[in-house]
Amino acid sequence: MARAYIALGSNLRDPVQEVRQAMAELGTLPGTHVVRPSSLYRTAPLGYDDQPDFINAVAEIETSLEPLALLRAILALETQHGRERPFPNAPRVLDLDLLLYDQVSTNNPELTLPHPRMHERGFVLLPLAEIAPDLQLADHGSVTDLAAQCADQGVALLQEDQA
């Protein structure tokens, strides 16, 4: 079994429900179970500001799927939720990103691992640091230290009464 981390995000329909449902659906993928889900976080949009805030989370999973098979499975979940890609950084019902897969490092047209921009993104680093505080990102350092550098990115823990 491989250990992988998947980022989840949504800012359309009912984003809290979309992320929670997708988190549960990750555990239904073949040979896969969710080891640890993060809390939910509210995030200001990046790149295209004229849209609602996002709800984000990260899931730690164990899977027997190979990296490309896992990527294709999570992309299929996005499609099932109605994901459309009209332009970069557009609002979306569901966004799933494969962040890490064991110690695999790859860069091909379909998949880059580790995810190339995760070390800069508070909406990934804060939930990742919550569930895997000792995790180290090659060439970048600890997720906890990286998350601390993202305090000004508009990411906030979603309180239970807001969820």
C-alpha cells in the first residue's frame, strides 16, 4: 500500500458538502481508504478574484492504485461532481489534486509529483500540516514551517458552526 495526499477544494453549489462528500468518496476508490482527513478551511480565491471563497481540505490515504491510476480515479470523481474547466482558476464544484505519492518523483505531461506548487499554497499547506506536521517536502523543508509562511494568504480554519 502506498501513502498519498490529496487536496480537495470547492466554491460552487454547497462547497462544504462537496468537499465532505468527495472525502468520503476517496475511501470508495479501489484498494483505497482514507487514513486521516483534515479539517475544512475557508480560502480567498487566487488568480481570479470575482468568485466565492473556497472550502479546502487535504486527505491522507493509503492505496494500492498506482500514481496514474489514482490520478485518473480522482479526475473521474471531479467529473462525476460536474467539474468544468472554462478558464484557468475558474470557480469549480470540485477540485482534487494529487499532492504526494510515497516518495515518487515524476514529471510527465499527465502527472507531476510532488505537486509543483504545493509548497507555496496556504490552502494546501495548512490542512496538510494539520494531519502530517512532520512531513518534509523535498527541496522545500517541513510542511509546518512552510505553512507558517502562508499566514497572509487568506486561509482560515472553518469553525464547526460555519460548516
